[in-house]
Amino acid sequence: MIINSGYMAPEYALQGHFSIKLDVFSFGVLVLEIVTGKKNSFRNGDHIEHLLSHAWRNWREGTAQDIIDPVLSSGSATEMIRCIHIGLLCIQENVADRPTMASVVLMLSSSSLRLQIPSQPAFFMSNQ
């Protein structure tokens, strides 16, 4: 079954459960859309690609810089990769693994703050 939840966190999309981190998930999707310049689902050649899976795959393969929107090329690649990192932390499947919005604000405002390593996000779909 293929699920594209848009901005909905998995606990809400799949079970109708509210959590205090629903907004964190949505914010993470939005950050990834802004940094990549892509919608949550986009056409990649002959198939539809899902942004969360696309971002995770590139992060895991060490090619996160390749998904940064060329429009942002005059900005700091390090800052853009940090935003992808934060976006991935926000879209973790397990609610407990997502940061709070207060933590996200701190992560975005302090480049010296060390970030956790993200794990595979919610709704990951392999294209293989």
C-alpha cells in the first residue's frame, strides 16, 4: 500500500491519533519542500517520487547537497544541508524521536548545536 500523507504525521494519518508533535512533522515536510524546491510528491522521469523518501535516500547516500534547489545556490550549502538534517529529524515515524518545536527553533538558530542522527522517516518508500 502506498501512502502519501502530505503534511500529516503518521500517528494521525494512519490511526487518527493526535500528538503534541503533529506540527513538528508538518514543519519538517515544509522545510524539505523549501530547501529542495519540490512538492511532497513530484514527477521524476517516468515515475512519481515522494519527497520524504527522496530526501532520506540522498541523506543516507551522502548526496544531500544534490537535492538543494538550484535557486538557493547563492546561500550556504552547509546551512541548507543542516536544514535538510533538521527536516529529517522532524519527520521521524516515532513521535518520541521527533524534536519539539522549541528544540527545532534552537537547532535553526544555533549552528554550533550538535544534531542527532536521523533514522528512516515515516512513509519511506523504496523505489527499487
